[in-house]
Amino acid sequence: AQVHEAAQSRHERLADRLRGSGLRRTAAPPDAQTLADVRRANAIIEQLVVPWDALFDAVESADLPGLAVLALTPNARDRSVRLAGEARSMEELLAYVDRMAAQPALNQVHLLGYRMVPREGVSVIAFTMAATWR
């Protein structure tokens, strides 16, 4: 009986110390697969916050014959968009840059670069440009 009481007393003291020590369970660090899943989910969320309608409206409103936008790549983090396309002439390209800069949804429109490329025996101007959206 005395051994049982001593064991019970020791158990109560340990339980009190454990409750008072503030020990908390800590979560294990996430594994590589969980981190990859979180990154993919964040990328999807960023794509959902892109103002697609406004961007497409701006690109379509600035459209010119003889010019083709081949790619539109938004970046939700810094509210920027990159466009890649082709134009038949430098005059068309510069007019397009001006028309894009006049779009109410866009800011800081600028031509990043251009080069002459052959397309079906004709030289066209491949270009990239960037802008931010409001």
C-alpha cells in the first residue's frame, strides 16, 4: 500500500510539472511534397487575382492590322504583364506601343526589345513589351 501511495504521489507531481512546464507539441517541418503543393496553390491563387478581362480588353482595344500578339504573361506579384508579338513594320510596332500606353488599364508601357525574323519568306519584327496594370 505504501509503494502504491508513493507511486501515486510521484505520478501527481510529474503531472503537475508537465502541466506547468508549458510544453507544447510542435509540428514537424513540412516535407518537400507539401512545400511543392503550397507553391502550386499560391501560383493558382495569383493567377485568379489577375484582371484578365481588363488586360484582354486593353490588348484588343490597341489592336492594329498587321500586328499579332502571340503571348501575354501576367505577374500578379508586381502587377506587370509581358507581351510578345510580331509586327510587319516598325511604324506599326511603335503605333501599337503608343496605343497600349493610352489604355486606361495600363501604366508604364514600354518596348523591351525587337528583332527582325523571317516568316514564310517575309521579314517581320518580333517584339516584347512590358506594362503594369492599374
